Amino acid sequence: MEEAGETKKIMYVNRKAPYGTIYALEALEVVLIGAAFEQDVYMMFLDDGVFQLKKEQDTKALGVKNFSPTYRALEMYDVEKIYVEKESMEVRGLTADDLIIPVEVKSNEEVTKMMTEMDVLLNF
Amino acid sequence: MLHTVNKSPFDRNSLERCMRTCDKGSAILLIEDGVYGGIKGSVIEDKVKGAMKDVKIYALEADLDSRGIKGRVIDGIQLVDYNGFVDLTVEYDKVQSWL
């Protein structure tokens, strides 16, 4: 066995709203590219990052690409560990029903625990 | 005066600063990530409603649409398109952009 075959727990921490900055789209691209490396991928949505998953995004009038349907494709790339912090949704008046894909809702305390269990944390 | 706010109120304090500082009779236009300030059920909804007693609040429709929150806007916030944005800049003598 080569050492290169080692699988790491990687968490992508998403904390920015879509469209206002490029972070959300960049994170999604990195996750999709990274999926080819067969790592143990976790996607965490905190703070304004929860807005990335809001249903009913329609960018026609804004004139930029609506990348929200791409979150639905994550499953096909075996990215199935997707988490949203409960407190972040509550502050913003959102519930899991407002989101474009099914997620696991975690408390801040659970987020802390998950982060400590990761090998690598990548922030966007 | 017309005040524009383009940052999320959950990430920056620009909307709260704007609401605290703007003069009676002025208008606030929420654009870009600033439109999140107009969402119903959030922790700042009451502050926004309070500000609406003294100032008119507008939100740019294209930015609400793209973020999927057009159906969730606080009652009383008026939606404007890009032409409406231009009209507001003409209607008010000055523009203060809270970046």
C-alpha cells in the first residue's frame, strides 16, 4: 500500500452568502474537483453560508450564473455529509424546509465537536 | 438623503449603523447582500420595522430574486428594479453608500 492512498477527513467550512462575493462558488468548485480524490468530505454551512442553500434562487435579472442547482449534484460525487448549523438558520429566519437539498442540522456544540474530529479544515 | 447598504446585516454592522444614523425622511435602499436585511423572521426584523417609522426602505428586486428571498420580504419594504434605483438617486439630493 502506498502512503498516497491515505484517506483524510476534510471539512469545507462555508460562511459567506452567495453572489455578494466569489467565495461560495469557489468552494463549490473546489469540492467538486476534490471529490475525485476520494477523501472523506464534510460540508459545513455556518453564518451567512446557510444562504447558499436557500431555495428559489433566480439570477436572471442579476445576469450571473445561478449555481444553486449544483448543490443537488453533490450526491452524485459522493459528497453526502452536508451540515447546517441550527443557530445560523434561526438568526436568519430560515428552517431546513427553506433549503434546496436535505441536510443534517447541527447545534453549535455539535459543530465544535465535528471540527475537532477533522484532519483538515478548508474555509470559504 | 438616499442611503444604500450592500452588506449582509448578519456579517457587518453597516445596516444597523445606517439605521442609527440616517435622518428622518430619508430612504434606505438595500442592494447586493444588503437585501438580507429585508428578510422576515430574522433577529433584526424588529429593528428594521422600527426604522420604517421614520424612513422608507427599498430593496432591489434582482438581488432579492437571485438570493431566493423575494417572497420573504418584510411588509412595507418597497421593491424596485434598476430603473427604480436610478429614480431614487434622482429623487434624493445626495447618496450615502454604507460600504
